[in-house]
Amino acid sequence: MAPQSNPFIKQLASSDRKLRTSALASLRQYLSSHSCAHSAPLTQLDLLKLWKALFYCLYMQDKPLHQQRLAGDLAGLADVLVPKRRNEAESKGEGVEDGEGSMLIGWFEAFWLTMAREWSGIDGLRMDKYLYLVRCYVRKGFEVCAAQGWESGGLLKEYLGVLRGGPLSPRDAKVPDGLRYHVLDIFVDELEKADVEHAAPIERVLDPVRVLGRETVSKAVRKRVKDALGDDRLREWDGVQGMDIDGKVDGAADTENASAGDAMAAGINGGSAEDDDDDEFGGFDD
């Protein structure tokens, strides 16, 4: 990391809120300057150092409203990392090559690596603000993909790769299950907020979730996956192939629907066989 960026590390984790706010504004400008095509990108080590400082920036913040505002500001840092040439190409209707969002993808990777590393050390009193930060970042990833066009270039593919290798990794022991649970619990919530027009290629977006459900060795994680895939809101997207891990309609739901259909059919046809027997009763014998 360049020498002039070193002050960010200390200032972002300062106990002085005004100093943290000033450092965050300066960091935003610094990141913007490195997102230009002609600028040397920051290394993963650089980004991890910055994210460690940002983690403690939120750690030091008190009061729920200030915490939520700061979490939103931290998520907003991703916006300045979208390469300018990607925006220009989009405005001209030109294609965007894979890999052009490498700085942005590196930023997301550093975020998830930091959260996985620090998750088990977050105490109960501070957990809520980090849960909200994770929520903001899940949504931000989808928002960036939506803004660039769900089908344009490889940004969506790269972002889903980050999720697959990070919080939705089936076997990575460094990812706490608690982080997996939370991402699964909010996945559809944040996708719905970012994709209000339901334009996302839903099966591609759900693929990391389905892979996690198929490959995890944890029954608890698999249950959370089924709960996420069973969310009725997913039916609002065209192209969804099913509501279970394998992309099929859930068997239990089918059975329930079939039972309900049989009951309805019986009602339409005049009742069950027992009802028919009752109808044939002709009175008492003499």
C-alpha cells in the first residue's frame, strides 16, 4: 500500500468520530483515484488492511442510527470502485470484457474474508451492526450487477464466484456457519430490494445457494438453504426452475397441493365415499 494511505489505518479506527468521518471521506477519494483504468490497482493485502481498519471503524461507532448510516457508507465505497470505462461502455451500449471489475471484485473478496476472520470475535452487544453491514453488502453486490446490466460482461459471474468462495462456500472451515446462516436468511430479501423489476437471471443467481445445499455436510446449513429456496417471493422471477436444492419443485409442497386438490375435487363431486354411503341410508328397519 502506498505510504500516503497509511494514515487511513489508524484514523479509521480512531475513538474520535469526527476523525473517523474525515478519514472515511478521504478514503473514498483515494479508492476512486485507484479505480481509474490508468491507475495501479490495490493488492489484496492492501484491501485487507483497509477492511480491517473499516471493521474497527464500525466497531467504534455507537448509537443504532449512526451505526446504520455508517454501514450504508461502507457499502457505498463499492460504488467508487466500478471502473469508469465500464460506465462509459454501458452508456454507449458497448460490451464489457470479463475482468474489468477486478478492483471491485477484490474489494468484495476482502470484505468477506474480513467478516469470516472476525465473526467469531464479535460480542453480542455489537453483533447487530455487523449483521446490518452484511445485509448492506449482500444488497450492494446485487445493486452493482443490476446497474451494470445483469447480462452484460462477466461482473455477475465474478460476484457470484465471490459468494461461492466466501460466505456460501460449502466446505471452507474458515467461514463460520453463523455467517452462512445470516447470508442465507437475507439472500432473497436483499435480492428483491436490488432487483425490483425482477430482471435478474434467477437460476444463475441462485446457483451458489443450490451448490451450498448439495455439498455442505451440515444439516443446519442445508435446512437454511431449503428455507431460502422455498421463499415464495422467488416465483416473481421468470425462469425459476424449482424451489428445492436441485432446482425441482419441492416434493412436500407437491404432496400438500395434491392433497388439497383431491379434497377440492371431492367437494366438487359431492363429497367422499363415506358421504355417499350416508346419502344411501334409507332409514331404520322395522
